[in-house]
Amino acid sequence: MEPVFRTLEIAAVAVTGAAGTRITYDGLDNIPARGGAVVAINHTGYLDFLPAALAVKHRGRRVRFMIKAEMERVTIVGYLIRHTGTIAVDRRAGAGAYAVAVASLRAGELVGVYPEATISRSFELKEFKTGAARMAIEAEVPIVPLIVWGAHRVWTKDHPHALGRKKIPVNVAVGAPIPAAGPAAELTARLREAMGALLDRAQADYPHPAGRHWVPRRLGGSAPTIEEAGRLDEAELAERARRRAEGRRTR
């Protein structure tokens, strides 16, 4: 795990440097210097993991991300999953991945989780799943809320990517660890509230030009509202179901 992970870290630093990306970190001291913790990250695009991982690296730690199992079919991604300790999650049968995550937390590792499960097309926080809270409670470790803002400008759903030397700024805000206490639903609500406050903080000094697709509607942009994004998500799920059914009929 370590050699591949180290190579990835070097590559991540090189890629962000080549792109001219300036990442601003706030609250890095909230990432535990040792011991297990769930790192809960908002999900606005395909590259949220990168600034989050670099934030953790600044604390001399590494994070094991939970990633959807379908990505294993991509050759290079599958290789990285197998050699970096990434936890592949089968959404139809996630118990195995959940058990691996809990064991990793108990062993003192940081596990990166997206409580929203899927990318937010509105760039606002979606409703949270309770998985992050449940694994924190079972492993008896805290949850560290972490917000990434700006990476969605590089690559997100429904829009062309902006890879290359674009010099897009990214803000990362890390909140105080939340003790794993109380029922999972209540802990999830506390987590979402903490991440909402962090999101406001990360957006506060970030320029948001009116009308841009990556700017939330409440900040003057043209991103879908939460309701509109929900309808787009439903349409996407329906289309996936249709394709699966069609595939079964043609076998």
C-alpha cells in the first residue's frame, strides 16, 4: 500500500502544481494527528477527494476512501483500489465494505466518506445517509467534517471538464471532530449542520460570478436548485434502471 500511495501523493502535488491550483486550508489542526476517525466530505464533483487527501497529508496522515465498486472495472482505478487500501463499496450489498471500514477505523486509520453518497448537482448539501455516523459509533471514533469548495469547477456532472492549467482556486475547511455519541440519525443531523456552517465559511471569501453554472442559485449562479437537482437525479436513476432492464432482456 505505501509505495503506491506515496507515488500518488507525489503525483497529486505535481498535478495541482501544473494546473496552477491554489488550495487554501482552514482548520487543519482539526484532523487528528493519530487514531481513527471518519472524515466526512461534501460531494460536488469528481475531484473532491484530491484536496481532501492533500489536507490530510499536511497533517502527516493518509485517508482510505470509500469508492463505488463499479470503478474497479476501470483498469487503472482498479489497480489503485487494490494497492492503496481504498474500500470498494457495492451499493447493492455494502455490508462487506462497511465491515472493512469499521475494522480500519478501529485500527487507527482515517476513512474518507461522502455522506451524500452521490454528487450534488446543486452544489448544496444533499440529504445525508447515516453510514458515516453508524460506522463512527460502532468503531467509537469521531467524525471530522471537511468541506471542499472550488474543485467542482474542474470536473462535475453534466458539464465539460476544465482540466489543464486553469489556476482554479480551491478552499478546504475542516471542522472540529464530532464525538460519536447518540443515535445515528441525531449524529447525522449534527454532522450535516456542522458541514453546512463549514460550507458557508469556505464560500465566504470565494468569488462567485453571477450566472456561472458552478455557482449555487442562492449565490447568483445558474446551478440547479436543490429541487431541480433532485429531479435530475431521479431521471438519471430511472435511465440506469431502464438500461439494466434492457441489458437483461438482450442476454
